Amino acid sequence: MAITDYFIRYLQRRDRLSDKDLARLRALRTEQVAYAPGEVIVPVERHAQRSCMMLRGLSARSHQLVGRPEERVITALHVPGDFVDLHGFVLAGLEHSVIAIGPAEVEFVSHDQLTAITEDLPHLTRLLWMATLIDAAVHRQWLVAAASLRSSAHLAHLLCEIYARLHAVGAASDHRFALPLLQRELADILGYSPIHVNRAVRDLRDRGLIRWSGADVTILDWKGLATLARFDPTYLDMEQARR
Amino acid sequence: MAITDYFIRYLQRRDRLSDKDLARLRALRTEQVAYAPGEVIVPVERHAQRSCMMLRGLSARSHQLVGRPEERVITALHVPGDFVDLHGFVLAGLEHSVIAIGPAEVEFVSHDQLTAITEDLPHLTRLLWMATLIDAAVHRQWLVAAASLRSSAHLAHLLCEIYARLHAVGAASDHRFALPLLQRELADILGYSPIHVNRAVRDLRDRGLIRWSGADVTILDWKGLATLARFDPTYLDMEQARR
DNA sequence: CGGCAAATTGACACATCTCAAAGCCTGTGG
DNA sequence: CCACAGGCTTTGAGATGTGTCAATTTGCCG
């Protein structure tokens, strides 16, 4: 399946695509590349020439801390169908890198083609814009979660969100999904020490809310997990609307 | 001064505006409204019909927590020149409200006019897009700060950022600015208890880094404050570039 | 002057971090 | 098939950061 299929599904869940919009998306020339776990997909750079969509696996936006080379913070996770670094198209530079979480495959689109879309197709342009704004809404929700939830609930929120996003593009069902995240990476996402993340995982397990072995996650009690996390998917903006 | 002047300065700091772009911005029909401290400027709503730019004072994006009516989290602060809820133009709904921090004045722009810009002026459209992406970059930096800085350094980071943003649009100089933030609001921003925020403020004062009385903040030692906060303004994307 | 909201302080409880060590998986070479 | 190495996970104990509660002080405004 071409990545654009996932991305088209992502868009169509939120608005109707005209024939013109669809045709242009399908005609995009792209380059597919596969990455090993931990590899850098997009480096910190200025004036990037292309952006990537997620095709398979997961990726993350990783911020290196100044003066502490071995520490980093992950500010976003991306699932298939996400236009991962579309914001690099409009910004002068990326202040973070994009790395593979587990084995991952992405598809690159040149900025020339994106510029052409903005010149010709206002509606599709607004939908691309929308995709970056949903990322921003997720950032805000992560801020809310970080400020208002204790460790177990915070982890629960992340799991609810990832499942909701995977499910929305048809990449997960039955409350099961692959999550090849190391606990160290989870710590970089949630802002805890790896040890504390481990305790949070155990807590959710002990409460009978999840099963997690290797990269396999099963949500045993969706309602319980969502209640603990106070999860409300409104922020993912998955609503049909004219944009 | 019309708000558009601040916003135009915001844009011109980052790219060249064509005569057409400028003319369209200057021709925007807007409605100015003033608000008292704490008042709601934009409610939680679906399918908003207008968005607002910051003219005077400060505003914040406030998230009500589900099931805890008296608690909230603030995920963004806006200074004059910011197009505060421009994201409401493309999203189906806002999951937060916008409130006044101290006395504030904003200028509303109808979404009809924004739609027209996206139909006619691709370059200006990309610049509007950029403005929302800079907000997203600020969200990410807040996530990094929350995950990697202890309370005093976290507060220091916020002060550095606010000053940098005010200074960038000419709304502050000499390391002094008005910051009519209650410590309770500061707590909602940083994710600490008001008591702990108070300790952080005192710490920065005791170290001789800032003076803060009433709404008046003076940064006594910019270098020291920025070092403590590991502040690097790159994420504000204040660079001339073709977009 | 009085009243109220905000800022400040102290003491104690709870959450999370750090360091250290032990257990578990998986791939590899003998 | 087994032994081993290495990375990841899990556990424990003590140090530090932050939250909560209660009380006092400050500053503003009527």
C-alpha cells in the first residue's frame, strides 16, 4: 500500500476530498525508505527540501538537550498516515530530529510538490495545514497530561492516544497493537526516569488494565484505562467538517 | 495602532511581504474588543466564525480538566502580534478557551476573509500557516522544559521566552516588561502548585536574577537566567527566509 | 480604617529520582 | 545443545523535589 493511502484515509476521515485533490495526492512522486530502530530519519536541519509521511512502524520527534548530549526529550510520536515533518515545509528550520521507533518505513515528498499544491489547490492546502494543527493539538494535550496526571495515569493516556490514532487509520483493532517502545524511550516521552516508567507499567498491569509483553500491547479494560487517564479524544479533531 | 501592525511586524521579521500581501492585510476588516482580567475571549466552541489577534496585554489558552471543574491547565501564552486562535480557522473545534491575562485587547478577523486569503494569496497563506506552526514549536519547547527542567529553571525558561517574544515585536526592551500573571496562573502554566511557584520566584529573586514586584518584571542578569533555563530561542523561528 | 485577595512561610506527606544490584531475554559462538 | 555476553527489565533503599494544609503577612481598594 502506498503511504498516500493511509494519509488519504487520515484526511477523508475529516473532510471530503474533491476529485482534483485526490488526483493530486495520488500523483505525488515519493521516495520510500526503511529504517532500523533508533536510526535518524530527519536530522536537525535548516531549509529542508522534503518532508516524510509515516508508512510503517513508529517515529518520534527527538530533542537533544543543550549541554547534556546523552539526554533527550521526545515531544511527538507518529503512526502510519501521519505527515511527520510537514511543518518543516513552512518553518525555516527544525529544532529536533525525527528518529525511528522500532523498524520503520517512511515516504519522502519534495517541498517543490507541496509548494505547487499551495499555489493550485487552496482546499487541499487547508487540509495539509489542518494535519499540522492536529499535531499541535496533540502537543497541547501532552502538556495537559504532564501537568495534571500522575505517572500511571500519564502512561495510560499515552496508550489510549496511540491506540485511538492507530485505530483511526485502520492500523489496529481489538484493543491490541504493536508498540516497540523501549522503557528508556517511554521515559523520554513522559518525562520520567526509566525506573519510574517501569513502576507505572507494572501498576497498570497489576490493576488488570493492560497486558504488555515485548512489543505487544493489549488493552484489557479500555473503559478503566480511559477513565484513569481522563482520556477524551476530542482533541484529535476526528470530525467530518468543511475546511 | 491597529493590531495588524504588530502582526505585520511579526511576519516581516520572518519573510518579505509582497505589496499584494501587505495590502490585503491592511484591508482586513476587524473588530476590536477589550477584556478585563480573567474574562473569556474565545469559549470552547465548534466551527468558530472568527479568530483573534492580540493587540494589548496577554491571553492564554486554558484547558478545563474533565471532572475537576476548578482545575485548569494553561498550554500557551500570547503576546501582542500573536494570531491567537488562528488554528480555529482550520480545526473543526477548539478544545480549550482563550482567556485574558490581566487587562487585554484583541482584534477579531472573520474566517470568511481568511478563506479568501487562502483562495487568492498562496504566499500569505503559507505565512499564516507558519504562525500556527511557531505556536506548535513553542508547545514542543514547553514539553521539553517540563520534562527536563526543575521548577526554578522552568520558570526562568518561561520568563526568557516571554521577554524574547515581547522584544521581537517591539513590546519590551531593557529586560523589563509587564507581566500581570497571578502566581495561581503561573502554576497553571508550569504545572506546579501555587506554593511551589512562589518558592521558584523567590529562588530566582534570591539568586539576583530577576526583580518582580506587582506586574513589573525586570531581568537583572539575562545571561544567568538564560543559562539556568538553557534557553535557546531557535525554536521561535525568527529568521528571514523564503516561505 | 477594614476587608479581601494574593503572596509568603513552615511543617509534613507523597511522588519521583538516583544509585546499585539482580533477573530476564536473545543472539552468538563453541 | 550449552555457555556466555549484552542490553533491557525489574526490584530495593535512600535522597530530593513537589504537593497539601494551615497560618501569617502584604498590598490594594473601598
